[in-house]
Amino acid sequence: MPPAIPLATYRLQLTADFDFDKAAAVVPYLKALGITHLYASPVMKARKGSTHGYDTVDHSQFNPELGGEAGFARLSDALKEHDLGLIIDFVPNHVGVHFADNPWWLDVLEWGQASPHAVSFDIDWDQLAYRARGGVLLPILGSPYGEALERGDIELRYDADEGSFSAWYFEHRLPIAPERYGEMLRVIVKEADAAETEAGKSLFALAARYTGLRRPNRREAPGFKAELREIAGSADIIVRGLAAYRSAKDRPAQTLALHHLLERQHYKLGHWRLASSDINYRRFFDVNGLAGLRVEDASTFAATHRLVKQLIADGKLQGIRLDHIDGLRDPAQYCQRLRRLVRDAQGNTKPFYTVIEKILCEHERLPRFAGVQGTTGYEWMNVITQVLVDAKGLEALNETWRQISNRPPRLAPYVKDAKRRVLETLLTSEFTVLTRLLARIANGHYSTRDFSADSLRQALELYVLHFPVYRTYLTHSGPTALDRKLIDDTIERARAEWFAADEGIFDFLHDALTMDLLKPGRPPHSAPRVRRFALKVQQFTGPMMAKSLEDTAFYQFHRLLALNEVGGDPASNGLTIPTFHEAMRARANEWPQGMTATATHDTKRGEDARARIAALSEIPGEWTSTVARWKVLNAPHLALDGNLRAPSATFEYMLYQTLLGAWSLGETADAGFVERIQAYALKAAREGKEETSWLNPHEAYENGVGSFIGKILDPAQSSEFLEALQTLARRVALLGALNSLSQLTLKATLPGVPDFYQGTEYWDLSLVDPDNRRPVDFAARQTALTSLEAPDWRGLIKTWPNGQLKLAWTRHLLKLRNELADVFAQGEYQPLQVQGAHADHVIAFVRRHGRTAAIVVVGRQFAPFTQEGRQWPAFEGVDATIDITGYTGPDFAGNQLPLAQAFRDIPAAVIEARAASTARPRQQRARS
């Protein structure tokens, strides 16, 4: 049996091209590597052709494109045979909608609020303007509604097998409400000139039997459809008669008939651009095709988790990763329900590994959730990067960025501007829902009714602009002390920027956000509305921060791209070693079983590309002068037209860092590489929302950027630049490889569960998705691993660019984790003191459980020992000694371990040791 808490996980991205069977085929390789748990992307039925699985359309069945239930069974058998556990990525927050594949959504479109599934979606039914009945906006049209209607893009069809009518917009199915079938049949029979036929009379009779409001109703509709199916000759009449609704520019009567029919549905069709201002269902961020689920509804939770429960009960699932926990209305309630489900399925004899995708901002602490072992590890990825960068170099890069951008190297102004942009464009509709709800609350009592809707909107906007993290975690019982302080502080920052008369508006907003409005003795307000507002704001601030910080500011602030990572601080000043140790000791006490990631499917760049870029902080002066030279060399390739400069100066600076991170040694920039950089640049430019964006693409700018990249990577046009790029890339690649080995060693030995993203056991020079989801050559890795049973470390160092050094080191570390499982899974974390002139280049600590221990020594900032990246480091002359008082081992003697003895071939080491006694060794005072 695999351990209940993983020792190491390996993430696989499952697709139609890499399905359950192909995953099963790599299980032996993962076992040989030292992995204990396969960690799979979502496995439930997703939209056809999905490349990620997060657009689940049916939680109750396996994805048929991955091999369905039979394919999953084969994967499960392979895992069992090799004693590996399974963790799946599960999506409780949202489902894929539109198209014709989500049965719940289609039922809601057909029946509106009468659908039993309506409660599962977060729809504000009464928000649509100028409609007598409620409905949901469907922003699926590629052109304005009128144009689509007159072009005949919206077509009414009859399904003879179901006895049902639907409008179709290309691949999107829009069920017609059965209450309209009677009037439609009368129009259809008349249009087909079939009133005197037997079939026509039967259709008339069927329609006549269901008169009155909302008939046939949900109970009657199946019988109605069945009878309609059975009328001989009805299908031919209906097909002919549907001409009455066949719209075209030269058919005004038919166009109007179709329009009137569509207006009487439980939905309203609209142009896709309407989504940002008018959409009235909660989405995943600003993705119209992903609708939020209300898993706080008990029946929705039960239905969406039925398959998960069965897998746990059958012993086929050992862990779960919960996607986008911040999207849920009440994450604490959700986690409690999930824990109960797990206990019902497997009993309470062993833990069930549960981690959450939670983005923590700098200095934010993770709340406790029932049954949750920790996060997926973004925060620890950033801690590792920040301790490896050179803080002094960051100071120099601050000035470089100031000169290039003409802005101070502070992130906060970028984020605030980005939030304003997102509020005005992407999430306007969600914000409008909140402001309307707040205005209704205010209008509910005479003491607050004079707060105008416009003033409330402005006050709430200031609150959102100053809110510093992703969300609070209020429940129906109110805020925790931590959340209350967060709301208090944010309100005060917002109040400081309010220049109109206050007159208590911020006090009212504060009390609505904390639900203090409902306290005894306060003027009565609608409790359901106040609770809904307070909890719904939490679901809004998360997407707001994500779109503003990760998907906007990260693509504008380019001081050092290694720090622009999910959950990170691009303006960070780095971490001192004592601060790093403090964070790790806290983690060992608080979250020792959460994941430690260095790459995921969502990271902005590959882990080794990031490690390379981090190395620029070690040579800031040379880097700044090199960029100045490159800008002169490449100036002829800029696209200039009036005020247009493509790329902008800041974007050009970002591109040079990207090229160094992604450059493949020993190869020229072939067409494939050029296309990858161009695709990345297009995405980065649109995400940055400065010169172009997804909503309003600037074709001339985008073409200019693409052309610039093509020219500077063309040896015929830029030979001098490419020669200089390759020269620096070789040096930065070596410094980056050394950083990567340190990063890998830390990930494998720090408190937590190391997670390995697919393929990253070789150098990972990928860029943001979809670049980081390219196929992995597992056959080559399997062959290489077999040949590395007894690694020749010096030989591997000589050929380090081919990646086999990293593969061998990965297996070596995982072998130690498996052999010293208790040490790394349950052991304490004790910093070790380092003395000597080069002490600041060494991170040293002990993991120990009882008397068994592992001494970990990791180098950093290698430029001084490599001639700035020109040669592999030699540590004989390095002045650094680790104090190992209290520990003994066969490979060392005494209380001092010289760095040269620890490192030998690779500038990182994990040394098995024994504590002199079972008592804790004295805590060494970390140097400052």
C-alpha cells in the first residue's frame, strides 16, 4: 500500500492524446523514479477536445476521451500493481456550459427556475433589463444579436428522437421552453399547409389539450414529447413548417417570429462583448463558458461528488486537489462536508490526502480547513526563489527598471491601476450585481436609504481597490478576528481616498461586509440579503485579484521575471537565510504535509527558465549594460509609426529575459522556437492590457511585436545580437542549472511533499500555458533512467546541458526520501550555522526524527565561484564551514563540516546522520 501521506507526487496532464492507458504505461517509470503518488489533472467528463479538463460537464462519469470507466480501471490496476497512490485534480467551483454537452445547463435553459438544477447555478434571474420574466444572459454570439438573427445564424430545429425543439447557434444548443410548443405547433402546421391532414389534426389536438399558463409543465412535458414523437408523419410536417421561423434579412415576418419566440425563453442571447457588463451568472473569472456551481447546496454537493465518494470507497483514490477553493461561497463548510464524505466512504482509520489550490499573498497565513493538509505549494515555490536570488543584485535591478519604465519599482500602483481596468472591462457585471444588492440593503431601512446607488458603488470600488489579498473567509456566523481586522484596515484605506461627504457610508459598508448589520439592537435589514452580499463579495475579490495581479500586473512589471510567479511578489527584495529558516520551521510545525511545487500547469514559466532568470540578479551590472547594447543592435527592427513603438521599451526588456530563460543550448533559433516566443509574446502583451488586450486587440502593435521577434532571431538579420545572446545564454544557463539543483534539493528536503510537474526531471525551459503542456518524451526519460542506475556524477556534470544530471539527482533525492521517510515526512527542521567569509552562499539545515537525521547543504549565488557562469564551480577555496555539533555520520567527523567536503561534485548535498541523543540539539542562533 502506498503511504497515506505522499512522499512525492508527479503531476500528469491527461488529454485525448495522453489518456488513461498512456498514463498507465508510465507508472513503472514513476515508481523507478521514486514517486509514491500519481497526481492527475481532472478525470471527469469534460468538453470534447479539452486540453486541460477544467471545463467539466458531468461530474458523474469519467471523461470518455481519456478512456472512460474502462480506461480508468486499467490505470487503477497499474497503480495498484506498482504500489502507487492516486490523487486527482477536482473542480468543485464551476462547470463547462453553452454548447450542447452539459445536461444540467441545458435543463436550466429549458425550464428556467423550475429546473431542479437551477439551484446548482449562481444565477441572478431578475437582473436582465427590459424583460417581463427572469432569465439568464447567454453571451455566445460572435456578432450583434440583430445581425446574427438576420443572417440566419440562429436556426430552429426539431429533434424527432426526443420530440423536442431547440434553437441552434452553430454548436450551441438552446432548448425551447415546452410551454411554447403549443403555439409553435399551430404556426408550424399552418405554414406546412397540413391542417387537413391526419398528422396535422393530431398536432392541433395535442396542442389544444395543453392550454393555460406554463403548460405543458415539467410533469406533463415528457408525455407531451412522447406523444409528439409517436404522431405518424409529424416530423415531415414540422420540418416543413419550421420555415415560419427561418430568419433572413429578406424575410422580416419570419425573423420577427423567431425573435419573439426567443424573447419568451428562459434565456437571452447576446453578443459576447455584453458579458463584461451584463452577464448575470457567476463565472470562473471572466470565462463565459465556465459557470459557477453552488456546492453550498447540499443536493448539488452530493451529485457532483458521488463518483469521488465511490472511488474512495473502492480504494482507488487516495487524495484530492481542490481547484480554485476561493471561488466557493463557504470553503470551510465545503471542506467539512468533504471530510464527512471521506469518512463515510473509507472510515476514519487513515488520513485522506487533501490539498487546496489557494494563492497566498506575501505574509498571508493559510486558514485552517477541516481535513486539509495544505496548499498545492505556490507560496513555497516563491520562498525558494526569493532565497536563491541575490538581494544586492535586486537593488541594482530596481534602478535598471526605473530607467526603462520611468516608474518606481513598486508593485502596488500597478496592481491598483490593473484593478481599475478589470473593474471597467472584465468583471463589471459581477461588480454591478454586488452594488445593486448593496443598494437594496441600504434601501431596506429608513436610516440608510439616502445612501445613493452611485455613492455605494464608488465606496465599494474603493474597498475592492485597496483589498490586499484574494479573499476573506466569513461564514454565516460572521468574520474571524483576522478577517475583521482585514476588513477594518481596508475600509480605513478606502475612506482615506474618499473626497465626497462621508456621512456614515463607510460605516454602513463595513457593517454590511462584516454582517454587523444583523447584530441585535441594530436597525433591521434583510438578513438573507446581508449574508448574501457579504459572502458574495468574497467570491468576487478572488477573481478580481487574480485578473489584476497574476493576469495583468505580472505582465507589466518586469524588473526580474523570476519573481513574477503565481502567489509571488515581483517587487520582492529577496529573503535572507535566517528569514528562510524561520519560515521553514513554522511550516514544519503548521503545514508539514502540504505540497511544495516548483512548476505547475499554471506557472508563468518553467522551473529551470525561472532559475536562469534569477541568476541575472548575480550579474546586474553586466546585464544592464548588455541590454543597453542589445537595444541599440535591435533598434532597426522596431515597428515605429507615429506614437506606435512595437515592442514597447518595457516589453522589449521582458523579451530579453524570456529569451535567456527559454534558450536551448547548442541549438539555433529554429522556426519552432521563434513560433513559441511569438505565441508567448502575443499572450503576454494581451494579458498586460497596455498596448493591446484580449478584448480590444491592437493588430498593428501585435504584428510589430511578432515581426520584431522574427527579425532578431533571424541569423541573416541579427547575427551580432544572436552571437551575444548565445554567449550570455551559455553563462546564465550554467548559473541557472546550479540554481536549479539547489531548488530541486530544497524542494525534496524541506517540510512538505515535493510535487514534480510532468517532464521537469529534465531541464524545464517552458513558458506559460499552453507552452508548458507540450507532450513529454517519457520513453527517452525511461531509457535514460535505466542507464543511470549507478550515476557517474563527474561524467554527468560534463554533459549537464542534456538534462540527465537533473534526472539522476532527482532520483537520488527521491531514493533518500523513501529510505528516510519518517525523517522527511515527520521530522523536525533545525537550521545549521555556517561560518566563514562565504557563509551567505550556503543554506544548511537538519531534518531529524528521533535519532535518525539528514543534513542538507545547498549552495546559492554561484557567480563568484564560476567566473560569472563560465565554468563549473570548484569549492576547494571556498571559506564556509557548517556547524554540525550534535550529529555524527560515516562521511564526516568532528563538529565542523567544510563546504568542500559536503559538496564534492554537485553544489548540494543530503548526508545521512545520527543525532548524538534523542533530545533535541541546542537551537543554533541564526546569523543575521
